Amino acid sequence: MEKRFDESVPSLRLAGGVDIPQIGFGTFKIPACDTQRAVEEALTLGYRHVDTAAAYNNEEGVGAALKALGKEDEVFVTTKLRNADQGYESAMRAFEESRAKLGVDIVDLYLIHWPAPSQDRYVDAWRALIELRDQGAVRAIGVSNFMREHLERIELETGQLPCINQIESHPGYWQPDLEELCVSKGIAIEAYSPLGHGGDIASAPVVHAAERLGVTPAQVVLRWHLQKGHVFIPKSTHVDRMRANLDVLGFELGVDDIAALDGLDARGNRCGNDPYTFDRPQTLEDMLSRGNL
């Protein structure tokens, strides 16, 4: 059944016909003990898209918030398969664990979190996601951090492409070549770290646009994502920032603003890991050892 979302937040239609709210609420590094509160606050403010992952160890908190507010049928929920669970059978088992923790019958979007190419199991994992979608357990399937050769390989070996690729994207590092490829293949771009961990908001083009428009630099960057057609998932545990991150619909960037922010792209401004080499298992122990929980 198609979900109906608050029309005050724009949605995109993914390949396959599933609608996804463009503005989501990210939960990376929100501790499990704080997740229910943070998600409840976000949903109360008007967010209708929540992004989590098995590796974040907070799926249960997301599910508890949905249940507490009675929003299970009104919120788009994304979760992700961790690297340690790649492969066909292991992905099928991991999905059931995530679905149980979220407390939902159907997951709106399920992603392979990283290609982890050294493991060479992402194609088998992709076959599992295709099966889950065909069974009706998942409404849409996609990937995260997949580069050109990873996308081309799953297309070659399975004949099916993801409807979305969740990648690091912000003005200082928006990967235009990868974005062009995805758009040409009908793959939507979902931006994580959409503010560049705060680095982009201090740049001159962003500050000048914010001053002219009477908004914050962070709102300028998020509006840039919106106008580029990205889905984006800013994270905050502070209500005022949650509200501000959602409040990007009352102004518009000009063509020159977009070009100036596009021009900030630089290969050295990556905030996260390299998809070609990152192969950590993302187990609880691994995430704790790296300070991600």
C-alpha cells in the first residue's frame, strides 16, 4: 500500500513508483538510549522519513518512536545491511532481524550499506534484496556508497539497478561524475553528511547567500540539495536545529548561487570512508572501537 505523506515536505518518485520524502532525519551516531526521544521529536516537527541502519545499533529506538506516536503507516523508514551480513542467506537473516527491531511488516527502503569489494559478497547481497522486494517485504531497494564499477557489476550480473544510491554529498564533495552516471540510469541520489560535517557552511558563497536571503548557512546548503533533486538526511539531536533543517521551503537559490556552491567541489573534502577500500564489518564491537556508537 502506498504511504501518504505530509505534502508540506516534497517527495520524489523513485524508479519503481515508490515516493520518498526528500527531507529525512538521519540517526547515525545517535546513541540507542537517545534514539526514541530524538525520532519522536523529529516526527512531531513534521519529518516523515527516518534513516537508520543495522550498524547504528538504534533500529529498536526508531521502531519504538513510530509505535509510541502511532506513525508506522505515515513515515518512510530506511535501514541498511551491514558489511558483516553480506551474502545471500546472511542478508535474508539480517533483514528479518532489522524488520523485527523496527517493528514493521514492510520496510520502505533497504540498502546495502557499503560495497566492501574486498569481501566480494555485494552481488549476492543484492540478489537477496531483489528477492525481498519481489516478496513484498521491502517496497524499494537501493545501495549506499556504490561507485561506478559496483553499479555496473550488479547491473551486469543481475540485470537490475538500485532505485537510489546513498552517498556522501555536500557542496565541498558532491561527486558530480557519479551523480551524472546515477541520473543517467534513473538512480536517485540520497545525500548523507549533507552539511559536510559543518565545513561547507563557512564557505564564502554559502555565507553570502545566507546573508542575502536572511537564512542560515546550513539552510542554504540544504536548499542546494533540494534544488539539485537530492534526498538528504541531516542529523541533529537538538530540536531547534531539527526545525531549522526542515525549514528550507520558503526561499530559493538563484542559478548563480547553485553554480557557486557546485564550484566548491574538491576531491580532498571527503568526510567519510573510501568506498573502494572500506571493508570493516560494522559489528557492534567494530562500531564501538571506532567511536561510531
